[in-house]
Amino acid sequence: MKKYRICTNCVMDSSDPAINFDKKGICSHCNSFYSKTLPYWKKLLNENSLAELKKDIILRRSNKSSYDCLIGLSGGIDSSYLVHLAVKELKLKPLVFHVDSGWNSNIASNNIEKLIDKLNLDLYTEVINWKEMRDVQLSFFKSGVPHIDAPQDYAFFATLYKFASKFKIQTILTGANFSTECIRNPVDWMYYQSDDVQLRNIQKKFGTLKLKNFPKTHILWHKLYLPYIKKIKVIRPLNYFNYEKEEAKNLLIKNYGWKPYPQKHFESRFTSFYEGFWLYERFGYDVRRVQLSSLVLTKQISREKALNILLEPPLEKKKINLEKQFISDKLRINVELLDKFFYLPKKTYRDYPNQAFLYKLGSSIFKFLGLEIGGKG
């Protein structure tokens, strides 16, 4: 059995099967951040970056569109602050896009509504066919893989890119950033969300429905066709200045009545259950390690504080039963069946047909050409 180790610099540990440690006990995530991500990031952090970014977005605007860009809004802190930044600081006219996969928390819905109303923005909401969404979600439970949240993320990415292409919007702004996400979730914890081959195979093997309306994407479509043929560019504006999580949160609360979540990504009821209970209890994967380690590396919290946070489980025991009941009711199964899923043999993405080799090959090529920094290998 592999000996337990924890990084001496952040709080990532050997629960990541691919992690390595140097002679000082510093993990491969930290070393990658210092040697690759940080130097690249520093180049973006200059006085005129945001001004230059605005010019680029305006120049890219299609004559066929009345919007400067498209922003996917979940109601979480990063995407919410991005909307504020785009309108108030960059003076852009974005079309705000939201994918309703059926799992929105009330807080998320209220946050979205407050931002849209206060900033007087146009919001387009794509509602995923719930009958199909429910069936795919159950298929992933039955498959035994850790990444049971993949259908929700898959639907978001597939729909977002399709929408941008259909409505001639040349620029997509995303809240992804180095400041709070410089360490990414290990592939063994959360496999690539847009692997159509794996999603369709798991659905075919365990599902009861043939997917007719469920969104569809493909790595070659969104990594090659859209950016290089259709010239749709994805930009991460939060990387162009010193984005501080607490400052952003306080600004949103003060200006919009925005309400925070107990943990990053908990704007989705399913993600809250998945990250706070399912991954943690069934697989021993604590995604807070990734989130907190990112904040440690960007000096937003101390390693000691991160370790103290990890002493407590992500979800209180009394809340777990409530969440299990909610998920079961929503999926129209009983809690006993959900518990049976919990004790199924553990599988990984490798146990089902997948396109991992394409992701790894593409990542290597893009990193070699300087087109991609960080992310999953």
C-alpha cells in the first residue's frame, strides 16, 4: 500500500494517485505552479492588460452580433464577479448565458437574478431536458466512477459553445483563473467533462433512455474547430489583475446583495452533495485540498489555516442525510438505492471507453506551442 504523504508547501496529498514529491517534500502541483504557471501569469499582470483585453474583445466583435461577448453565469463567486468586471470595469455589453441542469440551489438562482436586474443585462437560460438529465445522472451512479458530476459539466460546456457558434459571438469570457484555481483537480478525481465517448458509452451501458435532446460536444470540436476554424476565442479576464477571492466576495455582497456559499461550486445542489459527501466518503477525495492549495500558493490564506479547515468534514453529518434525501427525491429513487450505489465496486474513467489519449496529446501539443498553461495533463 502506498505510504501517505502530504506536501510541505500546500495541502495536496497522496490521495492524488499521480502526485510526486521532491527531496524537500514539495509536491508536483507546487513545482509546476512555480516553474510554469507563475512565470506565465506574471506576464499577464501588467498595468495595461485589462485595457488591452477590452480592445481585443471589441475588435473581435462580429458585425452580426449585438453583444461584445458571452459569459456563462452559475451564480458562484468567480462567474458573478466576472459579470461585474465586464460591465462595470471593462464597459462591455455581454450576453449572459445560464444552463439549468435541474440542480440550481435557491441561492444560485437569487444571485443570478440580482446581478442581471442590477446590471440590466440580457440573460439566456438553456434548460436541459430533465428526463434525459436524470437518466444520465443515474447511469453515472451505476457506473461506479468518481466523476458522477460529469453530465452536468458536460451539458454546460456543450451548450455554451454551441450557443456562441449559433449566435455569432466571437468571444467567450470565463471565470476560470489562476488565483483560485492554479491547482486543478486530478484526472482520477474528476475526469475530463467533455469526453463524449465516455458519456455516451456509460449511458448506453447503464441508461434506460436513448439521448435525443441532450447536448453533444467533442474535444476536436471545441479545442480545434471552434477556436481555429470558427475563430471563437475563450478569454479568462480574472488572470489579468490581482484577483482576490475575499475582496470579490465582499464587493458582490455589498453591491448586489449576493449571497456566499459554504464552499466553492456549492451553487449546485448536486455538486454540493457530490463534492461534500460522495467523493469525500466513497473515494477519499477531498476537493478542498485543491481549492485551499490554490489559495495557499497565491498567498490568500496560510497553509496552517488550510490544514485547520481540513480537520472538519466538508458536510456536517446532520446535513448529509438531508442532502441524500433531496438527491434521492429529485432522481425519483429511494435512499436505500442511493446507498447501494455508494457501495458498488469502485471504478475509474479507465474502466470505460474514453478519449483520454486525445486530451493528453492535445494538452502536450498546446503546452509545447505555449497555447495552454496549467490544467490537467
